[in-house]
Amino acid sequence: MAGQLIRGLELNGPFPDPRTDTDHQSLVSIYPELAAVSAVDIDVPTPEGRVPGRLYRCPGEALAGLVWVHGGAFIAGDLDMPEAHWVSLYLASHGISVLSLDYRKALHGVKYPAPSNDVLAGWRWASENLESLGLQTVGDLHLGGASAGAALTAALTGRLRDESGQMPASLLLAYPLVHAELPPLNEDLRGKMAGVPADLAFGPDFIRDINLNFAGSEDTFKDAHAFAGEGDVKGFPPVYIINSESDTLRASGELFAAQLEAAGVPVRMEMEPDSMHGHLDHPHTGPAKHSVEQMLAWLRGAAGTAAPGSQSPAHH
């Protein structure tokens, strides 16, 4: 299944989104407060070319900044998908400046570390251009992503730590996959997967194939700069994890929270009820709206950070 999907994207390009209510004009007409946000496309220079980005600013001084990376199994997704565009608009409309980043997809021979290098370039650009985000200090700049974007940003955090780079104020992960292979599903999660559509019920073989396509080699499965859950997470900043309730990737998010807790990293983990993988890409649903509100609260500091070694209970 993964191989067919990859070949289809290589041959035919991205699949068009059939929805008619998630484009920019539709979002602004449904949520008028988003109209105040300035969204400007930029090119982030890298040693290997450029990374497309989009800078979201609200009027006035920013409360905080976020470098945000969309998902798509390392092979799909773009800056216009709601998981990127709507999330960024929402946060910016509430005072959080956002640099939404794209990255090279693992297609046509592109492999790790190319996507990671692109996200690194975007993070460095944001760290060095704080005025573009309306920030006074790099200590107000956070990093995060969804799904594959969560994988890239979590692994980049370890890379920054190991290379003495600028660490983010916190790490925000939505339905992350941070392990090379899918951890075993517990009984509760197996039960929650009943009735999930086949294209959202990602089994261990599919996950392995997608990750191998990104990694290029099974040897890279052990590289914590590719998959953060495969290495030491000591020294990470506070981490906020939002898992989808009916999502096999929840097993990775839950295991990662346990690893962070064991390493003494402040971690807050919540589960979005009645949600499936990728729920932030569905902006008109209850789970998506609640999750962006939770993300905003985290970034504004209203949620606070958990004490080291503690996790919040799942939201119900």
C-alpha cells in the first residue's frame, strides 16, 4: 500500500483536495477574525537551495512565536493544507506569530537528512530574524509539527541539543510518529481503532514502509536525529503532545511521553476525544477547534508546563 501511494505521487503529483470549504477565502468567511492576519510567503535560503515558508503575523507585538511543520507521511502535504494554513491563521489571530515551513518530500530519491536539513534551515532563519516574527527574544520561540512534521521537529530538537544549536522554548507535537517502527497497541487503542476507515488505520507494515522510504536504510532507524524516540531525550525543552484518540500513532505519542517522563523532561500529554489521525486538517470539527485552543493555551503559557515527570490526564 505504501509503495503504491509513493509511486502514485511520483507519477501524478499531489492529490487534489476535493473540499470546497478549506481554502483561504472560505476559512476567512467562516472565521472572520482570521482576516486580520498577514500571511506572506517567503523563501528560506539553505545550503542546498531554498525552503518555502509562510510567515503569519497579527497586528501588534507577538506574545510568542512558533515554527510549525505540517505532516503528510514525509511524502505529501503543503503550506495550503488546513493543518498548516488554518492552524497558523488561528494561532496568529490570537497573538502567536508563526513561520509555517514546507520541506523536501521523500520522493524521487530524496531521503533523510534532506527534509531534516530543510526544517533546520527554517528554524535557524526564525531564530536569526526575530523581528520578522515580532519577537524580542529567542526565548519566546517554540517549535512544533503534526504527524511527520512532529517527527521532523522532535528529531531536530535532539539534533540541536547535540550540535549546540538554539533550543526551542518548548516542543509542540500533534499526533506524532517519533519511532522508526510502530509500538504495540494497547487494548484500549485496539478497541478505538474499530470502525476507523482503512486509509486512516495505519498498520505496522505501512508505518515501517513509509519510514524506510524516508530513512533510506534500516541503519537509519537507529538514528535519533531521524527518529527522536530511538535515542536519549535528556535535555529536551518542555514538550506538549496532543494525540488523536482513534489513531495507531497514538502508541508512539504515548511511548514518547513515557520516555520524556523517565528522562525528567517536563511533558504534558493529552488525547483529543472522538478524533482520528490528522484531525487538525479538518478545521470545522470539534476536535480540531479544541486542539488549536489547547495549542494556543500552551504557547501563551496559560496551560503552564507540567512538573518534571508528570503527565496531565487525557481531556474528556
